[in-house]
Amino acid sequence: MKIKFQNNGGFTLIELLVVVGIISILAVVVLVSVKPALRLQQTRDARRAQDLNQILTSIHSCSIDKKDSASFSTCLGSFTTGDTYEIVDVGVSSGCNTVCTSVTDTNHCLPLSTKMADYFVNLPKDPNNTVTGHTGYSVTVTNGMTVLEACAAEGGPIKVSR
């Protein structure tokens, strides 16, 4: 007895999987090669937004833990309401308006690394910042509203506030 197979002209499962694999590889190559600088910029800006949210959450957690919501002086130290300060490590006391040009004065540095030590393992820093002790992020407190900004945002301003 002879079994006769009938060819219906379709594709086998192996052929379909090979085609899907090739298309997937081509899609990845195209996505990586199309505007890689833009993709890297977007990645750095996403990191900046994440850092700002982490800092802001830490400031507000500190103010709740230390019952300091009115003035933020326990968590942030001494500052003038309405002025913009760069967030820095301990030991940095000048040059803050060179890294962050929106900072009110060259001496407007806010060292959060000691005040907020319970809330950070390491103080977040801008991905492109190469200046030692500077974060590249600024903070302004006005009427109980805390506004943080990434000083070197590449795709437009990045600000978070509460």
C-alpha cells in the first residue's frame, strides 16, 4: 500500500519560524541604527526624571518623618524661600551657578548628602555631570511647594514638583 502525500502549497512551521526570526533581527537592527544619539539622549533624560523623583520623594519622606513640612529646614538645611539652589555633596560651597545656570547665586549650594543620609545610599547625579561634588539638579522651595529641575536636560526642561 502506497501512501500518497498531497502538497497543498502551504508553508511549513519551520519556514514560518525562520521568516519571523529574520524579521525580528532586522527590526532590532533598524531600531538601533535609526538615530542612536536621540535614543541615548532619551535614555539620559529618563534617568534624570527618575533621579528627580527619587530626590523629591526623599525630601518629602524626610519632612514627614521629622515633622518638618512647614519649613523643610531640618531636611534641606538653611535656605531662602524662592531662591534656586543646586543640590551638592558636603564640602561644595561655591560654583553652583556654573553647573546649574538657573541657580540664584554662585554660593547657593544645598548639601543634601548629610542631611538626607538616611534616605540615600548615594546622592543621584546627572548622567553627564563630570564636576565632582555637584549633582546637576536644582531645588526651589516656594510656599511649601518643592520644585526640582535637571539643569542639563537635553530634550527639554525636566521638572518635578510637590
